[in-house]
Amino acid sequence: MTMALPATHRLGELSWTQVKELAEQDPIILLPIGAVEQHGPHLPIHEDSIVAEWVADKLAKQNGCYVAPALNYGHSGTFRGYSGNLSLSQATLRNVTYEIIEALVQSGFRRVIIIDNNGGNVGPVTGAGLDARRDFGVLIGHLYPWQLGYALMRDVYDDPARAYGHGAEPEHSAMLAMFPEQVQGDLAVAGGLESPSGWTPTSYTEAAIPGYDVRGTVFWDFSEVSSTGCTGDVSLGSAKTGEIWIERVIGFCSAYIREYDRNTSAQ
């Protein structure tokens, strides 16, 4: 007997029999994966996770997808020098992601898009997705909201190179639009990079090399070159700019989902 599924886009709110029936309809499952790491003195350490799930929920409602329970821990190896960094190893994250995909496949789902919102996760998640393709024949999609924001928001700022940064733009504005109650603006401080040991750091793992435009790679902990955890201009954050982030990032992700759906639907 066919049961009427409840009006929810969250997989975790269904019973096992409802999940079995849903799988027979071949829906797209969105799997949010975040991280717990520092984002400066003014933003919460679970920012990557709550934004991943927020984006997944928004996309599911707009595109008829279902959201699997989130994996809120990720790999944040470069931020271990800051308190509150609850990081999985790359191997652990790769294995957990792979096993979640495996479990979804065993439950009958064949179409999965990972909503991955942390740069440190990309390598392990990519490995899990490629291995799932090899082992199960499923084609895993991947969306990285923060990275998409950097790519889609450049025209909003007079100088993106100065505005952009960890804890600054455009993530600061996006948080003001999505979770204003969790932004402690009075604690925001200017970001910057400096090295007591003499390097001229330019990013998480890069330094200027005198006489060359090409940067050199150095695997320090970010806390060694940033006392606040911030880079970029934290003063530019605004909920209005955050609404632009939502419109553009959700718009791209929805277009991606439509293309994924078109190319993965059963013929």
C-alpha cells in the first residue's frame, strides 16, 4: 500500500518505511557537511555548518529535494591553533562521507549532492565522491556555498581583494542576513596577516617571495600569521549585501540542481 508522505523536505523526519517509499521516487538528496572552526572574534565557530544546512533547506524547498541529516564536523587542519577548533582528520572525514553515501545508496537513493561549506573538506569529500562513483556507480554532485559567494560577488565591492577574507566579506554579510542574532558585531576587529619569523604572508598557506609575483607555499598554522583569525575588511558587513549573497548563491545552486536532475534522471 502506498502511503502519503508527510509535507517535509527533511529525510530525518521520515520513518524508515516512508524513507523506503521515498527512495522509490528517485529524489535528489542534499547532504550538508560543515565544520567547527574559528571565523574571527565576532562569528560563531559552527558557522560553516549552520550555513550549509540553511542553504540545503532553502534549496530543498525551492527544488523539491530532500535534506539528509547534516554532518556538522569537517576538516580544519589550518586552524588548530585557535580554541574551539573541532577538526576531523582528512582520512576520517573521507571515510565518514563515503560511508554516509554508501548508506544512502543501500537505502535506495542514487542521486546525492553534497552541500559542502568548508575549504578543508574539499579534498576528503572529493575522494569519497570519486570512490562512490567507482564502487556504486552513483554520480555525486558538489556545491560549496562560501566559494560560490567569492566567485559571484566580486562586482559588489570596490576592491574585492581588500574586502574578501576569512571572517570578513562576503561571509560576514551573509551571516548578517541569515543569522543576525549570532553575529557579535561589537567584537569585530580588523583583519591582517603578519609573521614574527620574517615571512610576508599573503594567505592561509602562501607568502610573498621577493622579486617574484608568484607566491610560495608554507604549511604553517593560520594562528602563526593571524592573531585575530580574520583577513579582509570586517567593516563592510551588511545584511543588505548578505541578501545579494543569498540571491546569487541560491540562484546558482538551483540552476546546478536543475542541470544535475536533467542529466541523472532515469531515462
